[in-house]
Amino acid sequence: MTVTRELAMVKAVGSRRRRAKFGPSFWSGAGILAFILILAGWMSCWPPYDPYVAAGTPLSGPSGSNLLGTDNLARDTFTRLALAARTSLFISGAGALLGAVVGTTFGLIAGYVGGWVDAVIMRIVDAMLALPAILVALVVGVVIGNGPIPLIFALGLVFAPGFARVMRAPVIAMRERDFVLAAKLSGVRGSRVVIEHLLPNVLTPLFVQFASVASQIVLIEAALSYLGQGVQAPEPSAGRMISEFTRFMQMQPLLIILPSLVIILLSAAWNLLADGLQDWLAPRREPAFSLTGTKRRASRKTSVRTTEETAITRNTDTEESQQ
């Protein structure tokens, strides 16, 4: 074995890397979402107070009976915040799921069929991407009404073109692979080829796009509710709570601060989840933030360098012994 071949094998082994475990970004986002989900489930099943009925003195501060105080109608703020977080989480998750299903379907069709079908679908996608998301949601709300379900439908349609564009590119790259061509030659129907062979191999960008879109839906839902076009009273909503309690901001600032924190936490949690999934699904990248990434790279380089030196020394000793 020559030195060149041995060094090439060493470098190949050194550069090979197992799929990384979930990093702190993923666990931070998943932990926040899990906490909000558990808290929302608790408040939905066993709320300490009725969220629609007075539970103390109006505009009171935090106390033993009311953990986060009360609003202007003496309703318990803690209970209503938990239900508002549940509503935002439900709308963001369901809206992103609807957009993923619709967009992925059209993306798979456009990428697999190609030709004029691909051209027509992509032109429609380009036209829809040019429209502002809030404007489309407002128009849909005017046509079919306000509330969580119409909002989910509107936001799902708004973000479906993004999923279609994201899914189309990997399908085009995969449709000429040997296993896809073998399935076609075996007489497998096109729909089965797409579902069983293409879809499982192009799911990597779908998960990241889902979490990223859910984060955007949280902010859009809050903005629409603030404008009075999203979740309607008396259903709790973080955006609507900010709109209703602005006039009481000086008397009880927690009524504005706490709903804002709920929106920030939900949006940040989805973003952290997206970053964590991207790090996990792309193992050659370093995590989004890591305290030990630099040390790992340095130790890996040192290990490869030591192995190379050992290989050179072993090969030199072999040549000397043969002489």
C-alpha cells in the first residue's frame, strides 16, 4: 500500500461523521412548546377560574389567589394567557400543516411531471408569493368570516406556495436516480413512485420549512387579532389582549407585557425548533450555537493529523525493512 492511498483512506475515515444528536437549539424549542402544550391542556381541562367570568378585583396585581393578576373585567390573567397560548399554538401548527400538505402535493406534481405542468404550477406559485400574507388573510377573513378555523384555512393557503417551491427542487434532483428509474421500468404507477420512493427521500427540507412557517404564523395571527380580524372575543388571544388592554397600560403594565412575552416565546420556540432540525438533518454542519463545536473541530483535525503521521512512519519503516 502506497503512502498516497493510505493517506486518502485516512482522510475519508476522518471526514466521515455520524448523524449528530439533537442539539440545544432543538431541545430548547421543543421544551418551550411542550411546556406551553402541557400548560394549555391543564387550563383547558382543570382551569382554576372560568376564563370568561370575573374572578376577583378588576386590574389587580399578582397575588396568591390570582397568580398574574386580573384584567379590566376581573378575569384571571393567568388562565386567559394559557388559553391564548393554546390558541396560537393550535393555529400555527394547523396552519403550517395545511400549507405543508397542499404545497407538498403541488411541489411533488410539478417536480415529477415537469414540462408545461411544472411551468403552470410554478407561475401560480410565483403569483401567490408576490401577495402579502396579511392582505390575503384579511381578504379570506372578509369572504368566509373570522375565527380560528377561517384563519387556519387562510394562512395555510398563504404559505402553501412556499412549501411547493421548497419541495420541487429536491424532487427534480431525485427523479432521475436509479431507484426511481427502476421503479418506473418495473411498471409502478407514477403516484406510487412519488409517494413510496420520492417523498420519503425529500422530507429533509419539509420539517425545517414547517417549523419556520409556524413561527411566521404566530406573528401574523397576533397581528390579525390585534386588528380585530383574527380570533374574536371572548376567546382569549395574545394579539387581541394587547389591543384591548393598551388603554390600561399605565395602570397595569403586565396586561401588555405578558401577552407580548407569549408571542415572543412561541415564535422563538418554533424558530429554535427549525434551527435544531436543520442542524440534525444536515450532519456536516456545525450546530446553530454550540459551546464545544470549535473544540470538536480542533480535536478531529488533531486526530486526523496524528493518524496521517502514523501512516507515513509505518510506511517508511516498511520500506527500510525491505531494503
